[in-house]
Amino acid sequence: MEIQKSFQEKNDQGKFYVVPTPIGNLEDITYRAIHILKTVDLIAAEDTRQTQKLLNHFSITTPLLSYHDHNKELKGEQLIGKMLSGQSIAIVSDAGMPVISDPGYELVRQCTEENIDIVVLPGANAALCALVGSGLPSDQFYFYGFLPRKKSKIQETLEELKKQRATLLFYESPHRIKETVKQIQTIFGDDRSIVLARELTKKYEEFVRGTVKEVSDWLRSTDSVIKGEYCIVVEGSQKVEKDNAWWEDMSVSEHVDYYVNVKKLSSKDAIKQTAKDRTVPKREVYAIYHKT
């Protein structure tokens, strides 16, 4: 067990800051993010060339170190060593919140194992912007990120998500968006609501809302050049699944008797509840029950 006191100073080691960066509009960076990036000893960046543009814009001169999926084991050990020796380090991705479909999870995990304080700053995230602007339910949502690249794996994954009742969130690249929406149509059907969001926070921000069929047809017919990474927001399943229902091995009469004998309902209420469970007319249950 560990209890982290994020802002209690530890004289013998530094802190690890997770700093989100703008997803398009540079004005979305926070004063706090700029302050942290200016005052830490080192910034670990997914792409140092991309991050350097951001640092130059805000006159930040903190040294950069490359940290990405291909060097995370070696660089992770180096960064942990620096923090244990007293240096504070910030991690940034190319855009948005690090760790979310971007490098950083392993480094966060290593920090927890070494009892290094992890301070996460709030900030921009493309998936949440897309969800809030989609018009689809936001009380429950399931973030998946990028779907697999192989067609068979995409179909397998979508089949697993088909019955998910929460709103679904995906990321997708522009050159794969048409095929991905086509696969969503194949597995989920034509009628689910879907929203495509692209160029979020930028001048050409765009939301495309409609049914899966409408949006799929639009993608295939549009002559415009598809640019920018997409966020896909898909309505969750609205079907009431009866698979593995607790009463499925009971006859209709046994089902009614359960409510009468176990739940102590009147026969009228038991018939009504049985009909509701089975999504059949009450008169049908009544006829079967009173015929036996």
C-alpha cells in the first residue's frame, strides 16, 4: 500500500509531471503547464521536433529527451535514475494527454514502483472533446482508442463491443477512416448514431453526425480530401439482451410460480412481471398460466 502526498516536498528526489499539450489550438495550453515545462529539469517528448515547436512558441528553453515506444525501456531507466537523484521531469506527447493512446504508461508504472510522486495536470484530450460535442450520451462511455490494423482483428474487436451499452470512442487516421466506418456498419448495422470529429480546436474543425449508413455513404461519396486524425463516437447498443437470463430454463408457468412463491407477488403481478421479463404480451402469459 502507498499513499502519495503530491505536494509534500521530498528533498532527496524529484517529481514526475504528466503535462497535456494542445491538440491543435496553442491557446489551449494552461498557465500551469507552461510554468511546469519551464521549471522542470528535463522534458521527455514523444517527438522532440514537434515538441520543440511548442517550446519555441512559449519561449521555453528546458532540455528535451526523446521518449517513445521504441526506446522506452532504455530511456525509462535513465529517467527514473534522474528523478531518484533529485531531478524533476515532465512528459509530453505530440498533442493531448500523455499515456492516453500515447507513450507514458510504463514510465508512470515505474514511478509508482519507486515511490516517485506523479503529478498529472488537466488539459486537452481529443476523445473527450469529441464526446461532449457529439450529442450522444456521455453519462457512460467506453474509450477504445485505435482499432487493430488487420481486418479480421477489427471485426473480432467490434463483435466484442457490439453489445456494449456505453457510448464508444475510437481514434482513427484519415487514410483508414472509410474502411473503419464500413466495418462498423457491417458489424453494428445501419441505424446506430455515429459522429466523426476531426481537426478539433483548429480552424477547420468539423463534426459529421448521422446514422452509420449515412456517414458511411458520405465518406464514400465525398470528393473532399480527408485530412486530420479522426475521433469516432458511436452510440452504444440499445437492445435489451435476453441471453443467459436467469429464467431461461423455466417454463412460463414456472416463471410465474417463482414470483408467486418466492417473491410473494399476487398472481396478477407475477404474470405482469413475467411478461415484462420475456417481452411478450401479458395476455399470452395469462393464457398459458391459467391453462396449466
